[in-house]
Amino acid sequence: MSQTIVPQKTYVLVFLGLIALTILTTGVAFIDLGPFNTVAALAIAFAKMLLVVLFFMGVKYSGGLVRIVLVAGFFWLALLIAFTMSDYRTRSWITPPAAWSSSAPPTHP
Amino acid sequence: MSTATLEPQPRVHTQRNYLNADYGWKSWLFTVDHKRIALLYMISVTFFFIIGGSFAVLMRIHLTEPQGALVQPETYNKLFTLHGVVMIFFFLIPSIPAVLGNFLVPLMVGARDLAFPKLNLLSWYIYITGGLFTLYSAIAGGVDTGWTFYTPYSSTYSNTQVTAVAIGVFITGFSSILTGLNFIVTIHKMRAPGLTWFRMPLFLWAMYATSIIMVLGTPVLAITLFLLALEHLFHVGIFSPALGGDPLLFQHLFWFYSHPAVYIMILPAMGVVSEIIPCFARKRIFGYKVICFSSVAIAVLGFLVWGHHMFVTGQSIYAGLIFSLLSFLVAIPSAIKVFNWTATLYKGSISYEAPMLYALGFIGLFTMGGLTGLFLASLATDVHLNGTYFIVAHFHYIMVGGAVMGYLGGIHFWWPKITGRMYPNAWAALAAAIVFVGFNLTFFPQFILGYLGMPRRYAFYPAEFQVLNVMSSAGATVLGVGYLIPLIYLMWSMRYGPLAEPNPWGATGLEWTTSSPPPTENFAEIPVVTQEAYAYAPEEAAGD
Amino acid sequence: MQSLPFQPEQASTIAKSVDQLYFFLTAVTLFFTALIFSIIFYFMIRYRRRSPDERPKAIEGSFPLEVLWTVIPTLIVAVIFVWGSTLYFRNSEPPRGSMEIFVTGKQWMWKVEHPEGQREINEMHVPLGRPVKLTMTSEDVIHDFFVPAFRVKKDVLPGRYTSLWFQATKVGTFHLFCAQYCGAFHAGMIGSIVVQEPDEYERWLAGGTTGESMEQAGEKVFQQTGCPSCHMADGTGLGPSLLGVYGHPVKLTSGETVTADDAYLRECILQPALRRVFGYKPLMTSFQGQLTEEQLNNVIAYIRALGNTPPPPPKQEVKP
Amino acid sequence: MTDSEAHAQDAGLVHQFENLEQQQEADFLGIWVFLVTEIMFFGGLFASYAIYRWLYFAAFEAGSHILNAEIGAANTMVLLGSSLTMALSVRSAQTGNRRALVFFLIATMILGAIFLGVKAYEYDQKFVEHVVPSLDWAPEGEVLARLAPGGLGHAQLYFFFYFAMTGVHALHMIIGEGLLLWLVLRARKDAFTTHYFAPVEVVGLYWHFVDIVWIFLFPLLYLIGGRY
């Protein structure tokens, strides 16, 4: 429970920052950066999320346990995405590397 | 504790406790006392266990003959589906956390109640609502997709009550989310003065690890079943191959929760055994910190291994390699626990009341169950064994041999604390022996059936598998009898059982310092903890 | 190793090596179960409670012991992992020159198609001693092609190809099961694999032909659906020429190259926009739902046959 | 019972906690653990979205160009505004300024309602363009021309994700509106003091979380690939 009372000015500043980032991400989307469009969009969204989490949700002023809980949440989501993606990304590598290929002659007894 | 004489003594606990504090159905259905909510859960969980168990008996009778002895194939499919859904979501997942956990976590932590008592009651009502949806689906025609609900069969081709069951399980998921949330906050914020993390009983560590899984895993099942219900209703969804969707994605999302769910089922039983073994060996647990960390390690590693359910589904062989390696690693903490329990018995003073018999039975059967898991973690043998009765035998060894034995052990261990009554130890020992024998006779033949290649979920099978199936069915009847006996003598003990002292087994732990049954506010004064957990040894017991 | 009473027949090249790993695992299981049971029984008798107020000394634990029973299980598990994975990877790819059979799973039956034109339901004749590659797909739900005697199993998915291979080492008839729940008569979706001596197989193949081979059937579908209007043989059409394509690398608009195997060809027919060939405009519409699995298999067999005629001279680049 | 007399004077303190500070800490941890479950709940959707976007990028890009990015951006700013007013209402509860608390709570509800209104308009727009999976999937004309190259089936997948993700988000917004209304009613009855304002803080955290979900949803759904 954040005891510290944040001045209103900080909240308004954070809000303006969020608005600016929204305009930025929309603007960037109109420039063709190829694959970097996605990276930029995610980076800006992450920055906006940090602003909201640190200031509006007061994680900046609250204890370590809350931060661990939050980081654990995102980490578990990353686990789900990473492991599922690992299946889809490597599914097309059907032929195993040469070293693994069946060295045994096909008609061994 | 000599075996109590059996003639009924109509004495009743006179001093005020949570049972005689209030009467009438309102005092039960609107209670916020964690102990009464635990009893509500105990009754409803037993009710679902009887339903799931009866489905199992029907299946085993049906399988005594190769062409099926009892029901039509479609009905058999509904039987094994509802047996799976009811047993897993309505008995195994809630049983120890919601019954024993709800009753004991505040007592062991030294608090008056859980952090959010109203949420706890809401969790029971959510559980009952989910149960009603599932019962409705059973009555209104049943569901025949298997408890795994694999698409596209469940989303497009099955015309049974898939939506009703999906909603039922979706709702029940929130019941275990709320229980997990309650435990995490209670264990973090409401420990008694002096009760540091490493003085906590191992049952609390097991509850903490289980709650982590419940909180992090269940929501993914919720969204998956939500998407499944949408796809079943609108015939369009992200799993339908017609749109380019991938049915394997459903399996990924489903097993992301459902494998950690098997650790939700087994970790609490491990916690119960970690309480029973030191008490009846009257010796401090061997390697306390190692068991704490292995509980949390199982909870975390449990999230990284789900791919071993999909080795043969056309999942990428490289992802299979990663999942196989991690599945082997998750077996290590469980092995460590078994060795530590066994080492606890060394140089102990062991007595053989019913809880100890269940705990020892747990160790034996869980060892068998865990080791047969290695067959399924290794890629080459899993290709042969996946989808056969070997799998059925493996998870029943863990679930029935492990989780149910653990639950029964826990019920028998804390029964005096919950009801203030003792039960006839001779009957309890007999029931434990029958359960052990019946269980092995039921499920060991299924390992061989699996190796011979008999696929699971078959309503009729080639004749050469009949002998082993008949053996398994015979075992099932013995197991069924073994489960009925405790139901009888425990109900008898509620009214006629001899009164229990606050600490009949001489166990350590804050729950044994208060009266049996405890008062509504658990403790007159919030206790202060000065000793390590399991302080059975003389010098520590003297409280220097 | 003579067959034990509780062991399925070993009728394929990999059966023996899978069984060796299976017995090693059984040995490990029995050893540790026996170890734990005997230690517990010994402790139960040796350290039973003699008097009610007996108070054993506290034993905190022992670090070396903990290390011991962490390292040993990890080593055993590592051995099993390496053994199992090597065995799996070695057999994950069919040897070159395997015989090809198409299998289509449909709710509660197996449809088998030999390239030479044989069609069978719930039965598959294969020659002894030759590696056989199955290319499988499903017309409705997920099935699973499981032959216990060969120790092979692979799910059969709707919307894509999965494959498995085996090489029979014993003549006879072996069980074929569906091992992934697929509905009411999942238990009835069984069949048999009939392994015959090579000459006997040839006789069966010649005798029972039901008319045109897959390739000829494929050509007919290719013509009727109007594919040649774009895919002209000389490559001047709107679509790429299909001569000499099968099994060779194809350059994509995204710059990558991919080998034109069954899966890629199937994807081009059903989802043409996914991986377009370099130098051609995205005009091809999807044939999803217009071709049955059988017609699809036949068209791909026909394109495979075109694979060994030399391709026309490359077309000059056309800016998409 | 010595403890219970001590409890009496702290308004809102419930019996199982020793003091108000422990209770508020428990409420705070409780909502954060709940928000983690929400992260995993939306996480299942985001994970599936990520996979299909990687598998069928062309179709997702085409589908995202059908959406109107300007309305999406404006709507995002409305929701950010509601986050600001929510933060200010929590601050006014901290400082015990009841009038400001009620004002900012109502402002948050209004901004939330505007967001939902714009969302409803966008949904209606989808029906007009016949791109609603299963209910009204018949894209034609200019929309069809744009969606066809990427594969119509995959485009329908994209719009299924669009409706599933924004639909679940809107559902959470509606629940949020209900909670805010409950807060306004309690605030008018002076239920919160500078010592006891946990409910306001808990609903505030929930509201900020729903805003964060939209912060990720907007670029991922509306701004795929370059919109040149």
C-alpha cells in the first residue's frame, strides 16, 4: 500500500507522456520499417506499460514483493509464448542435422 | 494410543468450538469460518468422488468382455469422459487444498482465519456452480470428448454437451484460483510472530507451491475452454483447420495448465506425507530445507514440461527434445523427496496408526508412479506407449496411489482435530490394506496391457487383452470396497467416536496446540513460535 | 531375445532397440522400487516403537547424502534421455528410397493408397525388408496410426501431412490401432498390416490393381481443375511450370528457398498466398474444400511424376 | 477478548487481522496476485495471437488495415485519460478529499463509457463491412480485394482474434464500470477515511491493469506492418 502521496503534477506529466507515446506509435506505424514496425510497436507499448505500472499503480513506491509478483506474471507469460513458439518455429526443420541422420544401413537385421 | 474400545460413549464436547458455536443451515451456507467452509468442501468433494468412482466401476464392468459387457460404445465414451472430468476437476484438484488446506492453513500459520474469508466462501459457491453445470451436462446427455477436449472433435464433430462442461470447468477453475490466492496472501502476510519461512510445517510449503501453480496455470485453462466453447457454438475459431487454425495449439494451451495441474494434485499429498511421517516416526523430517525447495522446484519446473504429452502429435522433434530433457529434470525433486521421507524413518520410533499406513503406502505407490513416468519422458519409448493403457496405469499410480492415499492419510491424521472424535484404528488399518491391495491389482496389469499395445479409451478391444482386463476389473471391485469402509466408520465416529484430546498423536505444529475441535477464532491468544518445525527430539521438546 | 510372455511381437527394425531401452527402464524401476520398499520394511521392523515415551535423537539431515541422491538420479536420467533421444532422432527420418504409401484417416476407417493404384480399407499390404514411408492426413478429426508390433505411432492431423516409416522384419498380420480418441467408434477404427514376401507382394500388387495409378488419376484431376491454364509446361503461363519442381529447391518472394515436398505442394494448393514463388503475381486462389484428400494426394503424386522431367529454361524476372 | 476491543475503534478492520496496516498490505498483495491471474488469462489470447500472426502475417496485416487506426488511437487516449482520473481519485482518497474522490470516480466512469461507446461503433462498422466471423462473414468489394491475397480463411482468424481480444477486454471494462459505481455509492456514504481506502486502491489497480491490456492490444491489432 503506497503510503507516499504523489503530487498531482506527476500524474499529469505521466499522462502527457502516455499521450505522446500513443501518438508516436501511431505515427511510426505509418512508416514502413519492415520487421522493425513490430519491434517499435512493442517497445513503445512496453514503455507506456512501465509508466502506468510505476506511477499510476504505485509500484515505484511499494515493496519488493509486489515487484516480484509482477515480474513473475510476465515471466510466466513469456514461458508460455516462448515454448509454444519453439514448437512452431522448429516444426519445419524436419530433416535432422547430418550427424543425427540414420547412420545404420536401412536393412540391418 | 491404544486402540479405542468400540462401544459407543455418548459423550459430547462440552466446551465451545466451531461446530457447536452455531446451528441451522444459515450457519453453514453463509459461514465465513474457514473450518466450516473446509467441511462444506469435504462433503461436496466426497459427493463428486462417489459419482466419479461409480463411473469407474461401470467402465471396469464393461471392460470385462472384449466386445463390451454393459453399455454401447457411445455411452462408454461418455463414461470415461465424465469419470475424467469429475475426478480431476471436482475431486483431485480441490480435495487436499480446499478441504485440508482450508482447515489447516490458518491454524498452522497461527491466524484466526484466511486473509479473505468471504472470497473463500465465494470460492465454494463457484465450485458448486461449476459442479451443477457439469452434472447438468451429464444428465442432459453427457459429453464424449474425453477430459482433454481435443479439437477438432470437441469443437466441430461432437454434438454432445461440450459447451455445458466447458462452462462448468471454466467456472470451477476460478474456485481454485481464489483458493490459491487466499493461501498465498495468508502465508505471506499472516504468519504468527516467530514463524519464519523455515519454521513453517512442510504442509504449508506444499500449499504455497500448489497455490503458485493454481494462480499461474488455471487462467490459461479458463481462456482455452472459453475459446473452445466459442468455437463449439459459432463453428468458427482459432483451432479449426478449415480456417488454417492448428488443432495442436489447443493441445499446447490445454497442457500448459493440465500438466502443472497434476502437480496441483500431487504436491498437497506430498505435504500431508511430510507431516505424517515425522509424527509417527517421532523424529524431525530428514533434510527439511531440501524438501521445501523441492516443492517449489516442482511447481516451477512443472510449467516447462507439457510438451511430453504431444511427442507423437506431429510437434516439432526439436521442441520434443527440449520437453523431454525438462521432463526428466522435473523427476529429480520428486525422487529427492522420496529418499528424504525414507531417511526420516532411520533411527525413528515408528508406530503404525492408520495415517502412517496411508503415508507408507503413498511412498511405495508414488515411487512406482514416478519411475514409470520416465518411460514417457524418453522420446523413443513414449512413441510406443503414448495413448495406450501404460499411460492410464502411470497416472492412476500417481493420482490414486499418490493423491488419494495422501488425501485419506490426511483425513485420518487430522480427523480428531476436525471433528474432535477418534475413529476405530483397527478398521482404518484394514481399509488401508484393502485399498493398497485392490489398487495394485487394478492398475499393475494395465502397465502390461499398455506395453502390449492396447490403446486407451477403447469401448471394445481384441480378445487377447481380456485376461489382464478381467484382473484389472477384479482389482477395481476390491478398491471400491476399500474406499467404502472409511466412509462408514468415519461417519460412525462423528457421532459415536471417543472424544479426542487436543493432540492425540503427539504431533508438532500450531494446529495441535489449540483444542479439538478448535474454537471459531482458532486461538485464544495468537501463539508465538520459538522452535524449529518437527521438534520431536527430547532437548528441543524440553523447550530450552 | 526370445519374446517374453508379456511382450508384443518384434516385427520391425526398430522394435528390438526400443525394447532394449524399455527393459533398461523396467530394470531401473524395479530396482528403485525394490530398494525403497526393502529399506522401508527394514526400518519399519528395526525402528518400531518399543515404548510409548521413546524419544529418538533429532537428525537434521546430511548434505553428502542429499548430494548423493540428487547426482545419481540425475546421471541415470541423463543416460535414459540421451539413449531415448538418439534412438528417436535416428529413426525420425525415413531412409532414402523408401516405398511411399498414402494413408487417409476418416472417422472410424483407414483408407490406404499405394502409388501403383491399389486402394485398401483398414488393411495395408507391405513387402518384407523394405522401408515404407507413410504420408498421412485426416479428413475430419485427429486420428493416430499405431502398429504395436512395429513400435511406431503418429497422430494423423486434419489440414496437414504427418509421416512415419517402418521396415517390417517378419512376415504375418499385425494389429493396426487408432490411438487418438476420435469419436463413437474410435475402438472400431482398427485394421491389420499384412507383411508379405517381396515376390508375393508383387503378385498381390499386380493382381489387385483397380485401374489407373495415382499418377494417372492425378493427371485427370490436374486437367479437370484447369491447372494447366496457368501452370503451362514451358513456364510461360501466369503460374510457374511444374516440370522438374518436386524435390528441388524453390526460391520464394520472401527470399528464402524451400524444397518442394508434399507438404509445400499441399500448402500451395490450399493456401497459395503463404509462401509464393519468386517472380510470380499472387493470382492463385485457394482450392480449400474443392479437392478431396484423395484427389489432393493424386495431384501431388502427378506433380511428383513431373518432377523427373527436366524443367524449361528459367522465365525472365517479372516485377510482382 | 482484549483483541476485539482494540479492533472496534478501527473502522473497516476485520477480525482476522492484527491491525489495519496488515490488512491493507494483504488486500494490496491479494489484488496483485489476482492481476497476475489476469495477465495469464489474457496471456493465453496473446500467445495464440502471436503464433498465428507469425504463421499468417500477410492476412493479419491486411486485416489490420481494414481497422481505422485513427479511431483506435483516439480511443486509446480516452482510456489513458480514464487512467489519469482513476489515479487522481485514489490520490484524493489518500488525502481524504471526498468531493474530489467522487468527482474523479465519475469522470473515470464517463471516460470508460466513451471508450465502450467508440468500441460499439467500431463493432457496428465491422458488421457494415461484413467481416464478423461466423455471424456475418461476407467481405466484398474493396475489403475483399484487400483481404483475398492473404487468404480469406486466415483473415477470418484475424477478425476472430480482433473480436475475442477486444470483446474480453470490453467485458473487463464493464465489470470495472460496475466496481466504480459501487465505489461511488460507498464514497458518498463516507465509507473511506485516510486510513481505510483499500477498496478504492484495489479497483484503481484493476482499472489500470485493464488499461495496460489495451495499451498492448491497440498496436498489436491496429498497427500491424507499415500502413503506407
